[in-house]
Amino acid sequence: MPCYTCGSYQAHRQVGDDRERNVIRELKGLGPRAYVDEYWICVSTERDCRNIRTGYSWKPLDPPQRMPGPDESPGS
């Protein structure tokens, strides 16, 4: 499945740590214990995409959101 944001067929990786899980919970308005390991992050190095999607939906967030880097805040 292609990435909705960058249009590439780059690999996507699963959420890697608690910081990323908390970002997704915040973006989706979920509680602190909500299961979010079904979300994937685009790893396109050409475009620094980091679009967040699920394994079954390439556009689960409206508008599409990207995983912020370690020094960015969610939604930026």
C-alpha cells in the first residue's frame, strides 16, 4: 500500500516506543492506555515523510498527520 502523504511505496515501520505511542494517543484523542500498536510510520528517507497510518487504512487521521521528530511537538 502506498503512503498517502508522500505517494511512495516505501516501507512503514511499527510504532517504536512509548513517546510515539503517546503521540498517536494524543492525535487520536485516546486515553493513556489505549492500544495503538496497529499504527505504522512511513520511513521514506527521500522525503522525511513519517506519515502515520494503520495497516488497513492509509488515511486513518483527518487531516493526515506525521510522527514528529524527537525535538518536535505533535501536530507541528
